[in-house]
Amino acid sequence: MSDVHGVVRDQLRAFIERIERLEEEKKTIADDIKDVYGEAKSTGFDTKILKKVIAIRKQDHDERLEQEAILDTYLQALGMAVAPADEE
């Protein structure tokens, strides 16, 4: 029975060690991303907008169009919609 416990213990240890390595890699990548945002900011880019652009690029095209349409509807209902350039 102790061999079974030893195997389970070794598997558990292996999982824990893999997760710990991945967590460290994740932290390193997060730090790298933070550095890139810092570089972008130092050259004059708005990091909040960059983050929004990245979020938009992650979305499915149809999902993005649907959200934009709903947002436009809400803004129009509140009288906040921006008129197209040809209507101004």
C-alpha cells in the first residue's frame, strides 16, 4: 500500500511543482507586459485606450459589432450619440 501512496505523493508533488513554475512564468510575463505599457506611455500613448483596443481585438467580429450597436442604441437613447461627420 505504501507504493501506491508514494506514487500519488510523487504525482501530487509533480503537479504542484509544474503549477509553481507556470505561476512564476505568468508573473514574469505580466511584468513584461507592464514594461511594454510603460514604454508605450513614455512615448505618448494612452495606456487605457491601448488596453481597450487589445480587449476589442480579442473579441469575435460579430460579438464586437453587436456590442457596438447596443452601445450606440444606449447613447442615442441618452442623447449622447456622436453625429456622423456628414451630418454635422
